[in-house]
Amino acid sequence: METLEKSVSGFFSSVGFKLGLIGFLSLLLLIPAAMILDLIRERQQRRTETINEVSSSWGNSQTITGPVLTIPYQSLHKNGKESYTVTEYAHFLPDNLTVEGTVLPEERHRGIYTVTLYNARLHVKGHFSALDLKNLNLNLAGRNKAYIEIGIPDMRGINKNISIQWGDTTVPVIPGLKTNDFAESGIHAIVMADPSSGAEFSFDLDLNGSQSVNFVPIGKETSVHLTSPWSSPSFSGSFLPDSNKVNEKGFEATWNILEINRNYPQQWINNNYSIKESAFGVDLLTPVDTYQKSERSAKYAILFIGLTFLVFFFAEIMTGIRVHPVSYILSGFALTIFYSLLIALAEYLPFNLSYFVAALVILMMMGLYTHSIYRIRKVTLTVCLALISLYTFLFVILQLSDYSLLFGNIGLIIILGIIMYFSRKIDWYSTTKKRV
């Protein structure tokens, strides 16, 4: 009986059992870490809902499609012996399309959230050449009733009445599209088109929107030039700018796109082509995405918990002072709370400052708690230095998002090397402090 008790006592005192217990506690503490990740996503969803709520009153993301010249015609169809006519629509794109505009950002606050809105002031001009009817097998002669159609996703964003200069005539626009062949909503104007001759057009557009402004390159040659005082743009869509300049005063960008760069022709019938996939433009990004960085940092929770536990474990082996599992759990909770504190502070303060404050609070807690357990200054300093190194390592990774994988792996290799170095003299089969 006494031998059995000694064996059981030796097992629970063994290095292997303690290391296994530490591993189990580390995995157990992943549960609160996962709950914090859910909290971050919940706050991110709340911010998204707030952005959508404010944007719905101002104007959502806008994509300008047009102008497109649409000509209705009667098409003869046969069903057995019966013949009937159907109104169909031929769509023609301009030879050249030029857009000159300024995007003026505006920030609105709703509670603790900031929503980026904009007012785009655009001047659009271009030219339709004589229509090529042979490819469409159309026989149109003389002046025909036609429609100039412009796709605008969110009509609530239009600030001023729009008039289109068509040749020598100024025509007012009518809400809604004549067809939905290339866009869901927008405006149109009634014009008289002569297939044998072209026409110049121009119009001004004063448009509210949020998050992004985009254009569909419908011209045989499309040129878009945008300026804005917004200093953190993200150029997106199917085409990047040919030239751009971004600094603290704002950005300036120019796109030049040819017909051959797209996957649809200059004319077609009905809805034979989907042209919205070729859209391009600019997103007005918030300079710091707090929730994205917080979520990325929380994914390193297991690294912080595991390495801190290993420091405790090595200190326990070297000093001979046994640490109760409850102390490991409390330390793990303190390390986990860092991520919750970080997201709470980052909703009110700049992210970098929030990170510094949260790390400082946890460092003070862990330093005082470690000293109360071991009463050895060297052990306390070791734990604090290890945490400072980890928090610095994580901060660097968060700042270098493009190189985070590379630097993360380099850092992990260094950390693993340090652990291997300090563990080389431990006798894992013994309950003693060191192998001699």
C-alpha cells in the first residue's frame, strides 16, 4: 500500500505529468479565447450595421454605368403559323467616355462608430459615332426615338437635377431605366438618334454615397480622373489606375481603359451581356481597422498562454517551488483578458495607444502575481521580460500585415530555439530539478 502511494505521489510530482497538465490547461483556456473572438466579431457586426444604417439615409456605394444609347425596335417572331412582334432593345456604347471628378469625404459619428461618407461631383462627357447596325442585323433609317440610360444603384444619393446635353439640345432626365438589361436602377432621357451620324453628350452628376465610388468602362476608350482629400484610398475592381498619387493631402488617380480590355462589345441586343463585372473605382478606407487587428491579435492567445506557462514551468523546475494549477489558470485568464481589454479601449482610443495600455495593465498584474508566488526577483523579471518580448513581437506583426507570415515564422523559430536551449538539461523522467 505504501509502495502504491509513493508511486502515485511520484507520478503526480513528475515532470511529465506537470507538463501534460500545463498542456491541458492551455487548451482549456482556449474556450474563453474563442469567446473573446466571438465578442470581437459581434462588435464588428454591430459596426457594420451602424454603417449600413447611416449609409441608407445618405447613399450606399455607387457604381456609375453609362450613358448607354438604347433604341427600341419591333422584332418579328413566329410560333407555328402565327406571327407576332416583340419590342426589343438595341444597346450602343459611346466611342469615348471621359469622367472628371472630385470625391469629397465626410465623416459622420453614430455612438462610438465613425462612418465614412462622400459627395462625388462628376463631369461626364463623350461621343457616340455613327451606329454599326450590320452586326445586329438591324434596319433603322432616319431619326429614331431612343433613350440615353445611366445606371445609378442608389437614387437617394442624387443631389441636383440632371440635364443631358445631347448635341445641340438639352434634355431633362426621367427617373428609372427604360430597360434593366445592364443595371437595376438609374435614370434615362428621351432623345432622337440618327444611326448615320454621331452625337456629343455631356452632363454633371452631384452624387452622395458611402464606402466606394465605381465606374463601368463602357467607352471604346474610357478615361476617369479623380481627386480627393482622402489620404487612405484603396483602388479596387477590375482595373487599377494607370497613375496615382497618394499622400497626407489626399489622392489623385487616372484610369485609361480600352474596349479590348473588356469582355463585351460596343453594341448588343437586350441583356446578352453582363457589364457590371468590369467595374473599377476607389474605396474610402478607414485608416485603422480596429476590429480586424484585434481579431488577428486574439488568434495568438494560445501562443501567449502556452509560452507563459512554460516560463512558469521552467521556474518551477529550476527553483523547486511547486506552483498549484489554480495559479496557472488565473495567469491564463489574465492573459486572455488582455484581448477583451484591448477591443474595449480601441473603440474609444487609437489602436496603438490601446494596445500599450492593455499590455501595461496585464504586465503589472502578471509581475505582481508572479512575485507573490516565487518571491524571487529573477523569476519575476524573467516572466515580465518574456511577456514584453511577446507583446512587442505581436505588435510588430500587427503593423506589418503584408509580411506578418514571414516575421511570424521567424519569431516562432527564435522562440522555439530559446525553449530548446533552456530545456536541454531537464531530465524529463525525473522529479528532480536538473539533470547533473
